[in-house]
Amino acid sequence: MNPAVTVALAATGKAPKSTVLPYIGAQLAGAVAGSLSTWLTLGGVAREKFMLAATAPAPGVDFLQGVAVEALVTFILVFVIISVATDPRVDGAVPPLAIGSALAAGVFVAGPVTGGSLNPVRTLGPAIVSGQFDGLLIYLIGPPVGAIIAAFVYDRFVGKAEAP
């Protein structure tokens, strides 16, 4: 559901590279469909007044600040995802709680600054449907950069570590 995760997993060989474009296409289609559904369900006010909850940087947040915040919180989210969902040493009961907690923490931290997207299509879907494109590049650059760095850091330092 998150292209940043898809790209990071493919970059480190945890997902086949041939699946990247179809997955991202499906993820974007789902985000647009979700935004259209919100508009259909809640009406014009959801689009005109609330921009279908499109994320945008807070006033005074510049491009580099926004990219850095989104990259940092996405780094943490993807590091957790890869740690608990792809490592066979992790018990199957751990991933839902760990991933949900990492996502919640990321949204709490980044929310006041960037809206806490952590996901390019989380921002792109509502932007396409609402026409609200403020700061879009922040969300197309920050999350994938943070995700890819997290995947490589995990592979280099944690993935090869011996379990106690």
C-alpha cells in the first residue's frame, strides 16, 4: 500500500523488481479511488474545503525541511517494517503492533510539520482528485529516500546480525 516500501524492498532484493511498477500503479489507483469515494460519500465540502485530507506542509515549512521530516519518519517506519515483516527471526505476532506503532509515532511527529504522509500515494491520490498540489514534491521525494536508506541500513547492519 506504500510505494516507498515497495521501492525499498525491491532495492534490497526483498521483492522482485518486476513487481515495482504494477504495485505502484495499483497503489496509486487505490489512493485515487479512495479519494473519489470520500468525495462521493461526503460531498463537495470534502473536496473544496478539506481537499479530501490532502497533506501539505504547514505554513513556514520550506522544501528541505519537509523532505527531511518525511524522510526521517519514513526511515523509521520502513526500518520497523523490514525488521519485523521480512526477518524470519521475528515472531508472527509482532509485526501488526510494531508497524502500527511506528506509523502512529511518525504521524504524531510529522503531522504538525508536513501532515505526516509517510507515503507518496497517501498524498498524491487526494492531490489529484482535489487539485491541491502544495508541496507535492516533498511527498514524492522524502518518503522514498527515507525508505531506501532504511532498507540498506537494515541489510548492512541488522539483517546479517546473529540472533542471541
